[in-house]
Amino acid sequence: MADQKNLSVVEKIKVASDALRGTLKESLQDELTGAVREMDHALVKFHGMYEQDDRDLREERAAQKLDKLYSFMIRLRIPGGFITPEQWITAHHVAGKYTTGVIKITTRQTIQLHGILKRHIKPTLKDFNIVGLDSIAACGDVNRNVIASSHPSISPLHAHIHGYAKKISEALLPKTRAFYEVWLDEEVLVDKKLEEDPLYQDRYLPRKFKVAIAIPPNNDVDVFANDVALIAIIENEKLLGFNVAIGGGLGATHGNPATYPRLATVIGFVPEEKLIETVYQIATVQRDNGNRSDRKLSRLKYTVDNMGVDVFKAELEKRLGFLLEPAKPYVFTERRDHFGWEQSQDGKWHYTIFVENGRVTDDEKLALKTALLKIAETGKANFRFTTNQNLTLGDIAKKDRAAVEAILNEFNIIEHTEKAGGMRRNAIACVAFNTCPLALAEAQRYLPTLISKIEPLLEKYSLQDDEISIRMTGCPNGCGRSTLAEIGFVGTAYGRYNLQLGGDRLGERLNKTYKENVDEQTILNELDGLFARYSANRNPGETFGDFTIREKLVSD
Ligand code: SRM
Ligand code: SF4
């Protein structure tokens, strides 16, 4: 058991929170401020939201002696990133009524809405509740949105395997009724026994806990970035079970060498009937052994490294009452979204749209939000979010394909998807400014512009069709998984980034810092030189990431 003495403030808040209720009801009634009370600030996360303020306006408001402009970001829990057209229609209208209007598809296959005023949280969550959506445990020290390979065409077993995202999400959902009482005005629970929680107890997990399911050969979910990475093992078109890997996580803190990104370590294989119990017990080992004093060191990856992989595994097997089998062979050959039309083995059609940095909105170039509403209103396509911030209009019957395609064409969505270059389509940027309180530099507002400046360099060396992965985050927390890119940018200060190289194209190798704290001009000069070397000296089929390792530009 980890040292439980110097508990962090958040640990004390959790235990004293009366199953995550805190003083949320009182906070909501306080009309003097747009914020919630300090204790509740930590608790709202467990209900799927963050209190934020507009960082673009901070200085101006401070000069006018005004309080910060508080608002909330709400993130939905959508295991496997699947919603119905009716649910999308609700998201569209809620976004229009209470938020900035932008629907943001996240790197964990769900959507978030920004800029919601305190008084609008309840109406927002009530609207979502009507269509069966909630934000429970989308944030906080609990199991987060479970992600799974997005593309149904990847395997005839996709639906079956994908279904485990929902099953795991439900098995690890907190039992408290607080969400329903506080936000949906349901009756206060009198018999507290009904919400006893053997998994989370009153202390929850030491930190966020993330689970992903990949279906080889596509590692579209970046499975190894997760606390628990599950790799479906299929033989002769039969699902045998899952390889289990533990201890992935990408966050680090500049200048704190005790923190680091880490890929999950494969520890064995379980047949599918033992999967949920295995994930559950990994969570209990982390619950009982994770660091509850220093939140920077409390993710499962540090618990695994502190205990040692073998000791962690032995403890897990003791709790499970069975041994994990040796891991089975698997191969990833790609890590990408399949843009455009694809047909799955059941005859259904799926169209994957390129959504730049996951921002669904209408702008002068593209009326994507309006187009998606029109498609949802036909009821002919489900909405499947990808972990690369894109969207698949899924499960379209053969007879309906033409109707969906007509709308896609009417709004130039097909042209937009097809015309985007290989680098742009596969790029990822996190939110960063203006809402993320941790951002040191821009990401989603800047990466598209930077790519426009990099594209001529790619053309100069005939690399425009090479899908070099490029990702940007506004700080080292890794929300856009920049440490798993062939070219990663990690924000250090406004307008400055660490340029990271050496990641592979499959998400199986972390990149390393190549140049520290560089500005745009230095980035472009560096890339110009690197692309020149790559185009002249690469081996046949060699990817940019592998080339930078072979050339020893960064260490392996
Ligand atoms: Fe993240 C914190 C946005 C995926 C690692 N992340 C944040 C916060 C909530 C900032 C905060 O703590 O106040 C950001 C909110 C910004 C905003 O205004 O919306 C934020 N993270 C995001 C999203 C929206 C990025 C995006 O543009 O898509 C992603 C939402 C995922 C979801 O739907 O649940 C998002 N975050 C990730 C990922 C990628 C993944 O999970 O595949 C990571 C790296 C993997 C990992 O967890 O290690 C990630 N986010 C972090 C961390 C570092 C955690 C750590 O233990 O190292 C933080 C900071 C923290 O928790 O203290 C963080
Ligand atoms: Fe914010 Fe940093 Fe995450 Fe980007 S990587 S969203 S800047 S916490």
C-alpha cells in the first residue's frame, strides 16, 4: 500500500464530499459569482465538467478590475464514440443554445462543449439526459471515456469487440446518485446503502484511469497511451480474447524529471469472459497502491514502475484468482482513420469526414455543422467519433448511401475531405488557448496555419503524399498525443515549442526532443533541412520517424 499519510488536498475533498455531492447545490444557487466553491471546483470534474475562464480576456478584465469570465466545459461520456442521429441533433441544438456553438470532437472519441455559464449547466445536462446521454465520469479520478477502434470495416467482429467499450464503462461507473440529484433534480437518496461503491469506495482512484481497445492491424486508438491497453486477438475470424497492457500515459511536466510519458507494457492475455474482471481488478490495484500525496506521480504508470511490472502483475493475479496467459502475437500495420467511403462486411456503408482538430462548426470555408444536422435529420447515419478527432457517418444502408452522399456533396464535405493533404488529415492538436488553463502555447488555433507553411516544404521534396504524422500540444500533458507523433510539438511558452522527432507511424515508439523551445522560423528551417535529407537518403518504404532514428537525429 502506498504512503497514505500526506494526502493531497483533492484526496481530502473526495472523502469529505458525500459521494461527490459536496456543496454543489449551494454553489449553483450563488448568483454573485459565475464560479463554484473551491471544493466543488475539484468535484465538478467527476460529473464531467471543468470550470474555466476565457484566457484571451484575462488581462483586459483584470485591468478593468473585473472577475474572470467563468464558464464550464462539459464533456460527454460516449464509450466507443458512438451516438445516434437523434443524439447528434440534441448536441447540435444544445451547442447553439448554451455554448460557444462549437462541438469539439476529442482525442478520446467523445464531444465537449465550451463556454457554458453556471446557470446553464442544468438545462444542458437535462437536454442530454432526455436522449440518454450523460457526462458522468468523463473527467475526474475515475475510469474515463473508454475508447475503441472506430472503423466498422476493420473486422466482421468490430461490433462485438466495440461493445466492450460500453460494458467496461458501465462496470467501472461510480455508483453515487449525486449526478442525478444535483443536475437533474432527482429525489435525494435516503438509503445510502444503495450507492455503496466497492470499487471507488469514498476515495475513488488516485488519478484519472484510461482504457482503450484496439483491433489490429489498425492502432487508430493509440492503445499504448492508456493506463489499460486491450488488443483484440482474432484467429480464424474468431475473437479469442485480449492482450492486456498496463501503465501507458503521456503527460509530463517541464523541468520535473520524475514525470515522463510511458507506453503501456503488455503483461499477458485473457479470454474475453475474463476481460471485465481483469480491467476492474487493475483499477483496484491502482486504487490501493497509487500515490495519493503527489498528483503528478499518481497515474498507474508510476504505480507500475514503483511496484515493478512483475509485482504488479502478481498482485493482479492474486486478486483475480487466476493467472494471465502469455500474450498472443499481433501486428499493427497502420494507425489512421480511413477517410471517405468504406463498406463493412455486413454491407453497411461508412463515410469518414476530415474534421480539422475535431472542431465542428460553420465557417466561411465549410458549413460542416449545418451539413451534419441535415444528415442527422434524415436518420440514415449514426455518428461515430474517432480518437483522431474525426467523424464517421456510420451504418448507412446501401439504399440510403446516395441520399447521404448528396448532402455531403451539397456542402462540399467530400471535396474538403479528399483535398486535404496527407499530413493535414492525420494531424492532431489539443484545445490549448483560449480555454485550457494549463496551456503554455497555442495548439488547435495554430497548427492548421503552421501546416500551411510546412506543405510547400513537403512539395519541394515531393513528400506531399507521405502521411507523416504531426501533432501539437500546448503543454507537455500530451492531450493531442504529440509524443507519439513522427513530428511532435510540445508547447513551452507562447509561440515556442519543443520539436520532437523519432516517433513511429504505428504508435509503438515515443519521440524525443530534437530542438528545445524553438519559434516558427526555426521550426520551418529545421524541417526544410530534415525533409531534404529524408527525401535524398531514405530507404525504400522507410517512414520519416524511422529515418530520424536511423540517422541518429534522436536516440531510440
Ligand atoms: Fe487532456 C488535462 C483536454 C485527451 C492528458 N486535458 C486536460 C484539461 C482538462 C485541462 C485541465 O486539467 O484543466 C484540458 C481541457 C482543455 C479544454 O479547454 O477543453 C484537456 N485532453 C483534452 C482533450 C479535449 C484534447 C483534445 O483536444 O481533444 C482530450 C479530451 C479527452 C476526452 O474526451 O476524455 C484530452 N489528455 C488527453 C490525452 C489523450 C488520450 O487520452 O488519448 C492525454 C494523454 C494520455 C494520458 O492521459 O496520459 C491527456 N490532460 C492530460 C493531462 C496529463 C495527465 C497525466 O497524468 O499526465 C492533463 C493534466 C492533468 O490531468 O493534470 C490533462
Ligand atoms: Fe491543455 Fe496541455 Fe492538454 Fe493541450 S496538452 S489541452 S494545453 S492540458
